[in-house]
Amino acid sequence: MVNEPVIQTFGLNCYFGSAQALKNANIEIARNEILGIIGPANSGKTTFLRALNRLNYLHRNYSQTGEILLDGRDIRKISDNLLRKKIGIIFALPQVLPVSIFDNVAYGPKVHGTTDKETVSRIVEEALQRAYLWEEVKDRLQEPAVRLSGGQQQRLCIARTLAVGPEVILYDEPCSGLDPISTAKVEDAMQQLKRDYTQILVTNNTKQASRVSERCAFFLMGELVEIGLTNDLFTIPKDKRTDDYITGRFG
């Protein structure tokens, strides 16, 4: 990798009760790259993603072993609040707040102590621009966010994440419920964001992974089978299981 690693995992094992969801995952994710993660259902993709900002611990019976480092620092030494500010997540279904478009984006900065109105307004505008949504909503910022289309709501969630100044953005099937045009807009936003952010995309759409990511990882039954440059993984995979999945023999 050309860039320094922003996230590193060493011997990461994840368990829900006695069931092991992820086995000995060792991954380095470079600063400003887009890493795609593919694999069939129950392969450990989302478990890996949510381990990076400790969301898995919201499950009572969750436990893990191994290390996760953010900028060389063990995430166990970072508070939940700060960690989830540094590593934001976009879910499959848009999670908009029942307030205005403006207040959705302003919520995070205000929670983290930014109260100056001009500063908040600037943050909101910049975040909406980076999420490729500003031109569509700039004249309706006080409208309820729930009035936006599904694709617009998803880009609003991206803007809300950007507004708190993360280093890393996680995407868990962000386009699974979107039409092709809305999907293209989300992907365009991701391509623009890689200049300033590290992004990790979990997707069941192998074509999306091939379009968006620079490197790609294939998970199967909790195991990281293969990781490498996306073009190589899709054209000359090293493991037959990767080839079988990509060519549709299973999954």
C-alpha cells in the first residue's frame, strides 16, 4: 500500500455467545483508500465493520479477542463517543432524525460543542456539498428530512456523518434499497470523499465493489479468504472460493 495504515486489525476474533462470527482477521486499511468487502450472508462482513467502532458491543452476548488500532492506537483506549466521531457509519436503511434537513446535519456538531450559528451553518453547507446533496436541498433546509427520497435521505446520512469530522466512514450495504440513479449518486459522493477520508464498503453487490473500491476483501464463513487490488481479485483471484463467489457459483 502507498499510504500509511489508518486501521489495523491483528488476530481479530468476534463471538456472539458461543458462535464465532469472525476468525483471526488481520487487515491493514490505508489512509484515503476505499476498501470493498464482499461475501455471502453470514460471512462476517458486517461483524467486522461494526467491530471497528465497537457497535457490536451493543449486543449483550458479544465478545472479541485480538487488537484493532486506529492511527496506531488501541481503540479500547478511546472513548465510545470519540471513537464513533472518528469512525462514522452509514447503515443499509437511512436513519434520518424526525427534524429538518438542516437540523439533521447540525445535530452532531452541536452535540460535540459547536454552538456558534455561523459556524454550524457553514459546517452544514459544506457537509451537504460533499455528500452531493446541497444543490437539491439548499432551498428547503427547514423541511422535514422524512420528505426526502430514499436516495436523498441516504446522502443526508452521509452529510450528517461528515459534519462531525470523521477520519473513517463505514458503509453497511448503503445502496441496498436504492434505485440505480440514487446508487450512482452515492457512489459519486464516495469517489469524491476519498481525497479526505478512508472508506470501507460492505456490499453484496459485487459490481458495486468493482466500480468503487481500490482494494477488495472476500469473507466466507467468518474467514478473510483473500484481500488485494480490486482488479486483481476480480480477474485473477488467488483462491478458488473467491472465483466461485464472484462468478456466481454460490452466494
